[in-house]
Amino acid sequence: MKPRMGAVWTLVAFGAFCIVNAWSQEDLKAVSPDPFSAPQRPAAVFPHDTHNEKAKIDNCNQCHHVYADGKLVEDESSEDRRCSDCHGLDDAGRQPGLMKAFHLNCKGCHQEQNKGPVMCGECHVRR
């Protein structure tokens, strides 16, 4: 009887694991590669809500910034726009191009906080 119960509990645990993984995939998002015509790497995986909870980010403008006349506007947020609405593919004066903007914002924060991925393959995960 005991070996049979062990098998049953193993199947129950495996089933629960599969269900939890299926639900957790709903939050999984990727940064849109649309502006890039021929990306060299897959889109960066970015579970937005999970990331912000873990990083204790409450203010959207910590990432979704707004600049006016080259200066950061403290209480403004660009969360209703795509990064590519402001950042072109190439640098424009002091404004970084889109790829550089992503890397400065995301990787720069990770380096500053000494937390999170900084190597290419840690964000750009091949599936």
C-alpha cells in the first residue's frame, strides 16, 4: 500500500507543479522587438509585475521617464507610450537610441543596485 501512496503523491505533486508553471507563464512578457528590423538576439524576457514587486518599484516613472529640454521631469511618467515613441534606433544628440536606452535604463539600474541580470543571455533568453 505504501509504494502506491508514494506514486499517488508524486503524481499529485507533479500535477500541481505543472499547473503553477502554466499560470506563472501568463505574467511572462517580452520587450517588443518590433522597432528592430533584424534583431541579433531574442526579445528580452521581462515579467513586468513580478519584476516591480521584487525590486520594490512603486513609481512608474522610475523606469518610464520623461525628459523636457534635456532635464528629467520628476513627476511625469511615460507609461502610456512605447519607448520607441521617443527613442529612435540611433542616438539623436544627447538622447540615446532605443537599444542603448534599454541597456542604460535596465542594465544600468541592475549594476547600480548590484542586483539583477547584466549579461546578454540573462535577459535575451533563447527559447
